[in-house]
Amino acid sequence: MQKRLSECIKGIDYIEKIGNADPFIEDIVFDSRAVGPHSVFVAVRGTHVDGHEFVQDAIADGALAVICEQLPVGNHPNVVFVKVTDSHKAMAQAAANFYDDPSSKLKLVGVTGTNGKTTIATLLYNTARLLGFKAGLCSTLANYINDKKLETTHTTPDVVTLNKLMSEMVDAGCDYCFMEVSSHAVHQGRVEGLDFKGGIFSNISHDHLDYHKTFDEYIRVKKKFFDDLPDDAFALVNADDKHGRVMHQNTKASHKTYSLREVASYRARIVEGLFEGMQLSIEGEEFWTPFVGRFNASNLIAVYGAGRELGWDKKELLVAMSQLKSVGGRFETVRSKSGVTGVVDYAHTPDALKNVLEAINNIRRPEQTLITVVGAGGNRDTAKRPVMAAEAVKNSSKVILTSDNPRDEEPQIIIDQMMEGIQFAERIKVLTILDRREAIRTACTLAQPGDIVLVAGKGHETYQEVKGQRSHFDDREIIREFFDQQ
């Protein structure tokens, strides 16, 4: 793909443009290492790195134009400079221009919240495909263009990658795109300028305070996504979350709600719940689903509400939803030959862990022991560690604290911080085993027929990160291995 520079910067409110050339541009980059001979380099100020420090490197590698907030020193007669007040916004506009504004050609729906983003976005994508639509997905697990799977490294990619991906979706004939929208992405301008047709808010709880510093700031960033929605979009929020209606306060989008408890635009009710699934009633219609727990019922009513807002037929939508399967690593169950039930879940926040534990406790019988294996990630929000441990102990028969991507931190220090949330009298229920594999093995060994083992925190992840090194590790593989030995 080629575009003239003048086409790429159309609509950008720049302060100054230096240079009269109008070269053909083949890509837009913000990483100087990716610069080629026909690139526009955008100097973006990031959390840890300032792209302005690499302008000279980008020019040396052949950048024909530079978009920046601060002009470099020196004379560069063969390079066009576009000085702007906000490089993030300029890059978003340039990317949309370069890829022919693909988000405007799709029905783009964003899903944000602490928990449930992956499940809701993935189930919307799967529902659209079951209804016969062509659709794309941008998620933590993977990106999809119809049935074509593309690996992903971020919950929400950068704005250039997003425009490129959506351009490919348009070329593939997609009608819809469903996207997880993380708080980091909103704060860093990764969804700037995208034309959303709808936004969904699942919930908000303690997470990412290592980045946002305060809970109020975390809420403000989530809210900004809804503040920026256009008036022809819908804003569908969870009325069961006390912060849900806050998301509606300044949005121009149509106000819609979903709930299991409150009066709402879309309501659901759990008729019966088992480990194999649940009977769910939505607007008077009942159907069976393999999903388990109130949090999944909430996710499903969000999918239903979004589908109705997109104009999908009620009956056809419910039929499609009855065919949905669980998302990988989200309440994924496995049974041992001896009758032990294993549950692997991505729950890595206090609220998510509480939800999973409550879902299990609502189903298990009094004689069934619940053994929970859980840790907390390193180099992340430390304040949630004791809270997670407290939730685990409160809602489990036994708890094994272990490593979960300790990254650059010492696992024992993380576990010590988790132990601070556990009352001395309750510590008799707790084991600490640094090696995650050994922790899972111990839980499986302790479990008797009929018992339940929950392994929480990593879910779909297939690695363990220690001191900058990633090694293969899949909770699902480990628990199956030990179950096969029973």
C-alpha cells in the first residue's frame, strides 16, 4: 500500500510543516527499529521511552517524514517534518488516513472492564460467526479475521496495528469487529480516532494500580472510552456494578444496561447451575449453556444485549448463544479418573477470584473439599496481593500459595505479601509452595474423589516468566498430567 504524505497527514491540526516534498509513503511507524526507506516516523512519548530520542536514528534508516512534538536539531533537507501538539492523536489520524479509515467501514464494538473483556468480546465474535456474519476479533487470546487466527502480544494493539488489522478485515469482507479495550490502551491513545458503534462495560475492581496509581484515575480512564463514543453508538453497561452508571454520565451514546439483579434494558436469571453448565433465562426464554457461575451469566447477558443493539434477531441470537463454548482458560474444567474436578481460570484480581470461588461454592456439596492454588504476578499492583489471598482463604477449604509469573521479583516476597492478608488463625488452611508445578501436584494429591481443585491466575497462558525468561508452562497441561496418574 502507498499513499502520498499529504494524504497521510490530512486532517491533522499541525503547528508547523517543514519541507515541500510530498513523497510516497509505504508505512507509518513509531518504533525507530522498524523504519524503512519509505516510512513516516512518529515520535511518541511513551511511559518509559520518548520517541523523540530516536528521530536521528529514524532519519538515518531512511524515514522520509517525521511527525513530532519537538523538532530535532540539525539540517535535514530530504526529510519533511510535521510538528504537532499531540503525537498520539496525530499518529491515530495518520494511520486511519493511510489505511482508508477502516473502522468506519465496520460495526466496531469495544469491551472494557477489569474482568470479562476477553469472554464478552470472544463470545460476540463467535456468536456473529454462528449467525453467518463475517467478523474480526482483537483480544488477549488472539486476533481473528473470520477464521484466520493471528497471534497477539497485547490486549489492545497500537493504533497503527489496529488500523492495519481492520483494513485486512474490511478486505476480507467482515461486517463486524469486536475488540477488548484495556485501560492502558485508552490512556495511551491506542484506540484514538476509531469509529466505535458500541461500547460495553463489564465491571471495575482492584487492578492495574501500579500503572494508574489511584482507583479514581483507573475509573476515569475507563470512563473516557464512553465519553468519546459518538451519538450514533450504544453504551451498554453492567447495572450490577456500582460504577456502571458512572460510565453513562457524559457519553453521547445511547444509554443501555444489563443485569442479573436490577431493572435494566436486558435482564437474565439463572434457573439452575451445575458444574456442567447452567439453565439461563433471558427475557423469558430459557436455554442451556456450558458456562458456569453468575459472572458468566452476566457476560452472556452482555453478549445478548449487544447483539440486540446491533439488530440481531432475538430468536436467532438465543439459538446461536446456546451453541457457544467456553473461552480457553476461563472456568475450564477437567475431570480425573478418580472423580476429582479441576477448574483452571485466568482470575488474577481479587474480584475475579471471588467470582470464580463463589461460582464453585454455589454448586459444590458440603462434603466436597475445595483446594485453591493461586499466586500473584510480579512487577504488578502489589496492593491486590493480600486481598487475593484473603478471598482465597475465605472461600476455600484449603489454599496453596505459589508463583505466578514472578517476573523480576522474588517469589517468596510476593507470597509473604499475600500472607499479610490472612488472619493468623486461618493460616492453618494455607500451604506455601514456590514451585507452581509442585503446588498443582500437591493439590491434586490432596484431593479425594468428589473434591475440586481450582488453579487460578494464568488460565490460557502457556508460559511462566522468571527474571526476564519465559519458559513453557500451561496449568491445563499440568493438572491433566497429574489427574492421569490418579
